[in-house]
Amino acid sequence: MSDQIVTTAKPESWDDQRIEIIIGTLLRTGVILAASVVLFGGVLYLVRHGHEIANYSTFHGEPESLKSPKGIVHGVFEVSARAIIQLGLLLLIATPVARVAFSAVAFAIEHDYMYVVITLIVLAVLSFSLFASS
């Protein structure tokens, strides 16, 4: 007879440690992706406009086309350096929002419904603060 210990836990089980690892990977990936996109846009901007002399006597804000996600995506397809930088910033903002959304799903899988409700409230507040200004 063999004295093997039989475990009933599945390797794919959703325990706290696995969820924390996934959330950590999500946050790291989001920040690295956002930084890479901003870096690419910044290098592209310097290659195209690095020789120009800056005029600090008047303030020129972002053009209207770069103030909406639709305009930013359109600018990225036109390979606009400023739009690529803005896309990187959007990705950076989306990273913690994705973390909260994933947390809500993870709590639902764990059947921890009180935390699902709390997390959805946090997600609603984040969404309201992001989209109410536009």
C-alpha cells in the first residue's frame, strides 16, 4: 500500500494567493504597457519636433481631438506622437480601474458577495469620476 496523500483542491482554484498574484501581474503589466506606449510616443515626438524652439510666451493646450478617447484612437491610427502619448496615459488610468473590475469578478467567484457590492460601488465611483466630466 502506498501512503499517498490525496488532495481534493484543484490547481485552478481561486484562493487569495492566486488572486493577489493575478492582480499584481495585472498592475505590473498595465504600468509597463502604459510606460512603453508613452516612451514610444515621446521618442516619436522628439524625432519629429525635437529641433523646434519652444515658445513659452503663450500657452497652447491639447487640441480638441485629443480630449476624447475616440479622437485619441483616431490620432493613434494616424501615428500622431501626441495621440500615442495620450493613449499611454489612458492605459495608465485604466490600469487601476481594471484591477477593481477584476477584484469584483474574483470576489464573485469566491462567493463573497458583501465585497462584490463594495467593489462595485468603488467601480461606480471611479466610473463616475472619469466620465462625468465629459
